[in-house]
Amino acid sequence: MGSIIVLDREGKEHKLNAQSGLTIMEIIRDAGLDIEAACGGCCACATCHVYLDKDSFSLLKSMQDDEESMLDQAFSVNNYSRLSCQIEYEEKLDGIKMTLAPE
């Protein structure tokens, strides 16, 4: 089991246990952090939007068209924006860092 580091909207850092096979959104939600994830991980909204730090972003697989389309409709998008429901945790992502995007 690994971990991810999440900065919440109040600026507090959380180190969360992470298990392969779960999405980053599921890990954040199951830890009780404030992430809406309205569509439940179907890539049909952008309410699980996160900002990865630069080093963490480079570890991720390329974004698929449906994720890119959803982010095009989101607010406050930056170069390190991703939808956490579209990132499946795997061992190589141990220790990645991200910030919850504004609601």
C-alpha cells in the first residue's frame, strides 16, 4: 500500500493511504475530504478536479479525449489540472502530491 498527499481547500495537507486499483477520486472521497465527485467517477462532470504538482503530473498517463473535454468546461483550469476520477492509483504514483481545485 502506498500514499498520496492532498492539500485541501483550507490549505491543510493530508497523507492518505492509497491502494492499487482505486482511482485518486475514490481515495480522496473515502478519506472524507471535501470532493463532490457528482458523477461518481464516470467522467461526466469536473467536480473531482485537482491540481497535481509538476513532478507528480509527469508520472501520469496521457489524458483521454473525454477527460480533456470535461476540463474544457471546468473553472480555474491550469496546466497541471486533471480529473481525479480518471487517475487510477498504481505503485509508481506513491507519494504524488495534489491540491483540490476550488468548487
